[in-house]
Amino acid sequence: SYNGTIAPGGSVSFGFQANHTGNTAAPTSFTLNGSPCTTG
């Protein structure tokens, strides 16, 4: 559903499209909705 719930310890996958020019280095850190994320 549009606004589902992720169970504790669960995971979710999603895709997106983006265009970017310039620096192509991996980000040092980023957040999603205010929560820190890790790259891997």
C-alpha cells in the first residue's frame, strides 16, 4: 500500500531515477526522512 508499515528488523527496497553532473564520488553520509543511512 501507499503508506505501509515496515516491521521491526524488516527491510524495504525501492527504486528511483536521478540525474547528476559533477562530483561522482560516493557520499560520505546521507539521511532519509531525518534518519541516517549507510552506503554499501
